[in-house]
Amino acid sequence: MQLRSDSLLDDDLYLLLIEGCKNLDIKLSAQQVQNIAKFLVDLQKWNKTFNLTAVRNPRDMIINHILDSFSLNKYISGNTILDVGSGAGLPGLPLAIANPNKTFTLLDSSGKKN
């Protein structure tokens, strides 16, 4: 199953995300869900060029990337968070989407290592 920008999340992926968030006690607005979907579309796009993650299936991306990132949410304190070694933007970008009132800085090396 491929995520497309014109249909960002099909019903099954949407329900998987919403149920996972519910289990983690995370409430997302419609805009936040859309932003997560856009992130996944971009991750798939750039993954083809830069091999950012071995996870390719959108369902697995939601479980292994988005919901795993969200599992850290309850441990975040303060308003300024530094994600060191974020690589593909994980977990920093999903957490930033879920916490728009906090400031996230993502830091990674300047180039892909061989």
C-alpha cells in the first residue's frame, strides 16, 4: 500500500493512527492528523532517495515510527526539546506535531554516512 498526497491516509491507516493515539492518551486535531500524513508522504518520497529508514510499508510506518515516537510523549517535560541524532526526523517531528506548544530542535550529522 502506497501513501499518496491526494489521499493522505486511507480509512484503515487513519483508524490505526487514531486508535494508537487513543491508547497512548494523545489527542490530535484534524490538522495534526493531516500533518502526520504529510510527514509520512514526505518520508516515503525521500526514503527512496536517501534510504532514511528500512520501514517502507505505510502501516508499519505508523506503528514503528509515529506511534513509537508518540510513546515518548508522556516523558517530555519543559517547553524546549532537543532531539539529538534524529535522522529521518524521528521521534522529533511527530512529537513536534503532537505538541505545537513546545519548541523542538532536531540535530543530526550533516551528511549520510556510508
